[in-house]
Amino acid sequence: MPRLTARFWVDAYLARLRMFDIPAFVVAHGDDTGGAVLVKLATLDGNAIVFQRSFDLMSGERVWVELSAGPERDVDDAITRQRGFDPDIWVIEVEDRAGRHLLDQEGLG
């Protein structure tokens, strides 16, 4: 199965969030073709969670897993560390008090 480019996936994800009136921003523009994507969910109460795609050895699927959660400053530090390892990484920041990120919806895996 062919893989989508990172840019295509990011554009589609941002469009899906707009359909639900969930604000989101590209904080770091990674490599258009093969850059990994981190999604930071800021709940606007000083806390945040950052998700990354990972390979699930049990199912063979790519799934979204929590990389870091807690005070937003700590989550931002985790993102900065990841960007230090991989300068081609994308960072999308989603802002939603209800904690919606839509990564669990069909088509975003």
C-alpha cells in the first residue's frame, strides 16, 4: 500500500479539525515527503499531551501513542528534544478545552 506524504496527511488532518471547529496550527514544518508528525493537544488549562505515530508489534498497525503528558512546559520540552533528534519532524498544535484531537477517528491512523 502506498504511503501518503507527510504534507498531504497534515493538510487532510487540519481540514478535518476545521470541520469540527477545532483550532490547530503548524508549529514546525517538517519534510514534505517523509517527515514524522507530532500532534500536541493543548487543553488551555496549562496542560498538554503530545502524540506520535508508532508501530504496534501485536497488530502490525501504525497507531497514535502518547509521547508525553503533563504541564504544557514539560510537553514543549519533550517536543524540543524530539526536534533535536529529527529536524524533519512536523509539529501540529491542537487547542481544545474538551481534549478533542480526532486522532482516534477512521482515516487518521
